[in-house]
Amino acid sequence: MELNFPDGWFDAEERDGFLISEEMKRAWAAQLETLQVISDICDQYGFHYFAYWGTLLGAVRHRGFVPWDDDMDIGMLRQDLTRFLSIAKEVLPEGYYIRSWQNDPYTDQIIVRVINGDKIDFSKEHLDKYHGCPYAVGIDIFPIDWIPDDEEEYELQIQLLDMAMAVGNAWENDEVCIADKRYLTVETEKVTGYHFDETGNMKTQSTQLVDAISAMYGPSDTNSLGIPVRGTYTIDQRLPKECFTTLIMQPFEFTKIPIPIG
């Protein structure tokens, strides 16, 4: 579905005391076009996505972008994201790419990113399509996973995630001696059953293990959802599943975006 931008929407303006330039509006527009591609695929195949993080805050507080924000974040329940990824390469329009730890050695998070290009593009076709924005823009997709209600199981999951991340960080740190790297790797293998290959990209393998640990529970195991890995460095990430069971359409700029009611 094509987006219809209202007259004057691209004009610079001040919101909440913050000046939004025409250039920023054009970057926002490119992101909205990219989100529409994702939305069309989700509608066609019955997947669900919703605004998350800064985009969710913007939808509720500003009915659009947070004025000083320059990207878009959405969430998908793990089962929807898995299905989305299984077909995305086949159904994404030409020029769109999936970037994740699975295909990009420089991606060290479990976030999936859908981008509208892989370079700065000043061609007329690109500029016309993305409203004068020459830069590659993308949408960050956060997997929302089941997290155990049981405190001991939750603490165990956090400890496993800590171990998995520590392996990747150690192999990237030149100040850590090889003996310590290997000791940490072997101990993590013993606990998780995962086998690391030292000849491969250890950071990517670490991220793969983090992804697997994050997805180790299902709806029959617990009543809580969230992003487990964030629990390793901030507050408890568990939210009642009811927070995500119903989505409503919330005004966002001149269009609407689904948000979870909880």
C-alpha cells in the first residue's frame, strides 16, 4: 500500500521546543515507507507486529515520532518473527534486505533489522521513492520471548545469557589471554550443550547462543513475555502476557500503527 503524505508534512517545524528539519522529515518518511513494506507482508501472511520502545513512546505521547528520535522500533512475538524471517527474503521488494546476526558478522545483537538499501543512493529512482532521503534506513524488530515466572528459572536464564555474552566479549577483547577465553568457552559449553568453533566468528556464535537461550521457553511454560537479554543489565523484563494479547491502532503522524494495549 502506498502512503499518501499530507501537504506541508515535509516542512520544518517545532515540536515540544525541538526543531525538526526538512531533512529529518524525509528520513522519517523513508522509515515509514519501510515500515509499510513490513506491514503489508504481515497483513498478507497473518503476522502481528507492534510499536515498541521509542516508537511506542512516540505513538502514545506524541501521536508520531518522538521529535528528537531518528529511527523506528517494532516488536514481534517470537513465533511471528520466525515466520516472518522464513519468507521475508522471498517476498521483500527489490532493494530491501534483512540484517541480523545470521548474515552480518558485525551484528552482535538478536535484533533483526529490515533496511531499504545497503549504501547511500542519490539515484533519481531512490530519491523519488524515499522522498529525497539518500540514506539507507531501517526498522529494528525486537523478538518478544516467553520468560519464566518461576524466580529460580528466571535467574538461571539470566545467568545463561550472561555466560553466552561473556564468551563473545572475551574473544573480542585482546587483553583477555587465550587460556581464559578457552576456559570460559568450555565452561559455557558444559552448561549449555552448545559447541563453539574457534575457527569461526566467536561473537556471532555467542549471539546465536543468546538468541537460543532467549527463545528456550514457550507459552505452555509461563505467563510472562519480554526481552530476556535485557534482564542481564537492567530491571526485570517480565510483563504479563495480557500486555501483548490485544493490539489497537494508534495515530502516528498522518497514519496509524498497532500498539499493545498493555
